[in-house]
Amino acid sequence: MSVDPVLSEAPTDAPASGTAVRAAGGPRRRVLRRLLRNPLAVVSGVVLVLAVLVGLLAPVIAPYTAEATDFGATLAPPGTPGHVLGTDDLGRDVLSRIMLGMRASLLVAVLAVVTAIGIGVPLGLLAGYFRAVDGVISRLTDLMLAFPFLILAVGLAAVRGASLGNAAVAIGIAQIPGVIRVVRSDTLRLKSLDFVAAAVVDGASDLWVLVRHVLPNATSVVLVQATVAVPAAILGEAVLSFLGLGIQPPDPSLGTMLAAAQPFAARAPWNAVMPGLAIMLLALSFNVFGDSLRDALDPRGSRR
């Protein structure tokens, strides 16, 4: 008799019948209902959808290109005809550059999170399931955690050079230890449950148990970790670009916009405030949605 993996968010035992497997969509619907009942989750989700759409469509919907200049309207305040959010010192439209900068920030965040999850999840599974390699992986993780996130990202970016791709790789590598620890912890919990023991008794290989039983049930913690990692990546990209180690001009970036606005902070504060608000809104929305998703996936909450 083969044992099917538990697909609910709180696996405690293997499903007793095919009916339980067919009802696997139930927990997903409950999670969605819990998210929709949470006003903060709905608002943050809508903001994130709009931000992603703006990022994807920025080259099409932006009023101007990133480098289009209007030397007759330099440092124009918000509300200037043709420039809703004003212009910078070169007469470039702030709204257009924010849209294109959000696109770059989201791209770096996605690449960084994919890098962190692609490396961290397998290592976390191995560390949690095999005691023989747990010590080595855990010590390497502790070593990486000894360095603050931004210092590690800045160091890697400085070594590899300044570019969008290198910034994404540096931020992703800096986030790997957090992913490893979360996945390792959940793997230790899952491998002690009855459905994993039943699969082992049934003759399943270690690889089969990890891929077919442990990984699907660890998906929820990976998703929550990803929503936590994205805002950290957005802030990391802004810091690296602000320091000149991230996206390089003439490509727009929210971090480079903040750096360019420094000399004109007294005369044109909107040049710094607008991209700063964009960074804050993106990071806050991801954090709020991540907290709401974690609560929705909480098995104790789903029983209330």
C-alpha cells in the first residue's frame, strides 16, 4: 500500500481514504477565504497586483522614457503640466522613472528570491533529513549569518561588480541562510510525522520521501519565507543602487533616484520623497501580505 502525501497545511497523518485526497483543494479554499476576510491582506494584495502590473507595463504606460529630458522644466514641482510628480535636475519625469525603477526593483527581488529558494530549499531539506550532513550545512549557515545581510550583499556586489544581475545574485546569496534554517526546521518536524514513517516502512527511498512527502508539505513555509525575502531584496537593491553598487545609470532605479536627489533635497524634496514612498509602499505591502499569508496558513487558525 502506497502512502499519499498530506496536502493540508497541518499534516498529522496519512489520509485514510481517497476522499481525503480528493478534498485536498479544501485547505486552499480555506486559506483564500481567510485572506479575503482580512482587510489588510486584501489592501496589500491589491497594492502588490497594481505594482506588478505597473512594473510589467512600465515601458508602455510610462508617460516618458527614462532619459527623456525637458530642460525648460528642471526641478519642476509636482502638479506641473505634463509632469504629475515633477521633474529632477535634468528635467526627467519623476513618475516615469519611478514606474521604470519599480520594474527594476521587482526584477531584482524576483531573481534574488529565486536564487535563495533554489539553493536554500534543497540544502534545508538535506540538513533536516540527513543527520550526516546537518552539521556541515548548519555550520556554514551560521557562518553566513554571522555577517549582517546588507554587509554581505554589499561585499558580494563590490567583488562581482555593479549591475542588475550581480545585485540580484548578491542579495540572493545573502538570503540563503534564512531559507535554509526555515526549511530545515520544517523538515525536522515533518520527518517525525506518521505519514513519513509509513512511507519509509512501505519501502520509499529517501529521495522519494523528500520530493513526494516532505517538500509538498513544506511549501507553505517556503511561500511565507519568499514574501518575507522580497521586501528585504527590494530594500537591499535600493541600498546597493544608492551606494553605486547596483543598477547603473542611465538605467532607472529607485535607489539611484534617491542618490541623485541628495544635492537638491532642500530645493526639490519631492525628488527624494517620491521614490522613497515607492520603496516604502512596496516593502510594507509585501510584509503585510506575508504576515497575513502566514496567519491564513496557520493550521490552528484554520480550525477556528
